Amino acid sequence: MSAPNQLVSIIIPILNEEKIIESCLGSVLKQDYPKELMEILLVDGMSTDKTRDIINQMKSQDERIVLLDNPKRNVPCALNIGIKASKGDIIVRMDSHSIYTPHYISTLIKKMVELDAWNVGGVLTTTPANDTAKCTAIAICLSHPFGVGSSLFRIGSSSIVETDTVPFGCFKKSIFEKIGYFDETMLRNEDEEINGRIRRAGGKIYLIPEVTMKYIPRDSLAKLFRMYYQYGLWKPLVNKKVGNAVSWRQFAPPLFVFGLIFGLILGLFIPFFLKIYISVLLIYLFITLFVGIRQAIKHSKPSLCFYIPITFFYLHVSYGIGYLWGLCNWFRGDKMGYTLDR
């Protein structure tokens, strides 16, 4: 069956998204895929702000929009509610913090069919939540190799590439019958877990660099810290469920944090190690300052020289602490140690 003849179900988990939902949903409504072959399922974790009012207003103007309730209030449950309620042959999972180019859906579906892929996704173009130096620094660090390593969906790729995971994703609905639904115990990193199952079952995942979406990250360092702490916290559980490390880049932050703590302790007793410890910190500071100075010149924001080193440090330390604590939870078998904070 050719792609333009297939009904597509778009699933967007939401919770208190009044600041961004109108822009996100507006970009979905402007997709160039045939309108009569699209349904848009917004699965709400019982928002307490104006999110539902905004959606209901837009819903009255477009019958493709469906609002569903998600009493459990987490993303994997929202995705499963959407999939089970969907009528489409293809599932496109979208994120409310993103704004999509008009050809986003049509190109993903076309490439999924051409590549016989189980999942395809595009590249995040990280955009500051506002024009402040702080938000600019957050956006820069989340799309810089020093911040996120070799994560191609964040830093981009020059060609279509088979990969371990993609943001959000475009799936054939039939694959959920083969590998099961999203794991509802994975309150974070649920996409990596299901992509791990896809690869283990022999399916292919491809990054399509010509497909981009504007991603708007959190607008404060405190929110960034909480989010990446949670990503790190849940990562060992993903590895356990998938059966191996999803990617080697994930180990850099916990090793960095481990070195910060035990390197200092060791250095206090052995002067030679203290010299190594200080040298490594100076190299880290030099790299972050170098990036900060370059970006300050590029964006004409001198304060980026301060904010970028701080943001890199927040990013690495939050993920690293979360990962190490996640390992402790794993070894102890302590599920109560896992948290979810939006």
C-alpha cells in the first residue's frame, strides 16, 4: 500500500502545556499530508492550566483533533492510550515542546516505506525558549557534541543513517503487535527502551536528516537539571531491559561525576593524583570557555561566556548523578528510588 493511502494517527502526550501547545498543534494542522487521512490524538495527563481550553477551542475548528484523558499522567501510558484508541495504519508520536515543518509527516512516512523501517525520525533543531543568554546557552549545549556527545538526532547528520534511537518516531502500527506497547514502568527514556526492543527483534531504525523539528527545551537551569537527572536515573533500567548499553556515550557523564568525587578524595592523599585532578578540571574549563567565547561572539551575547560553561556542567553533572543513583537502585532492586518531575 502506498504511503498517501494510509490513515495516520498522530499521538501527542501533554500535561500543562499552555505556553506551547497552540504553536505545536498549529504546526501539526499545517502538515502537507492529506487532511482526510490524519487524526490527531492529544492525550492529556489532566492538565490544570489552560491547556485543555486551548485545545477545545482549536478542536471546535478542526474535527481531526481528539482529546483523551491520561489519569496516570505519564508519557508511556499516554502513548499506549493513544495507540489503542487510534484508527490509523501508521503511528506518528509527536512532542508538545516541538514545532514541525509542513513536510514532517509525509517525508517520514515516505522514507519509512522506502527503507522498510520499523521506526524513523528526524533531527531536533534546538531553539531557545526565549532570547535571554541563559536560554540561549541551554539550547546551544543541548545541540553541541561536547554537551550531548555523538547523539545524531541532536547534532545532525549529512545523510540517512541507521541508528539506535530517534526522537519521537514514526511507526507502523503493526509492530506493536509484534513487540508490545510502550513499557509503562519506564517513566523516562521509554522511547529508547522500545527502540531497543525493535532492534533486538531485527527491526531497523533510521534517522532522516532532511526532516527537522524545532525543539524548545526547558527555560531554566533548575528544570534542565531535574530533567537530565531523571534521564540518567532511568538509563540503567533501560540497559537492563534491553540487555545491553544503548550507546557508549551515556557513560561519559557518570564517569565524570565519579572522577569529580573520588578523584578529589584520592588527590587529597596522593599529591600526584591531585595534579591530574586539577589538570582535568582545567581542561574541562578551557573547553567550555572556548565554546562559550565562540558562541558569545556568534550571538553577540557576552554573558554566554559565563552561562555556557555553567550549563555544560549542569548537564553533565545532573545526568551523571542520576545515572550513578540509578545504578544503586538497580543493584538494590529499589523501584522507590525512581522519580518523575516535569
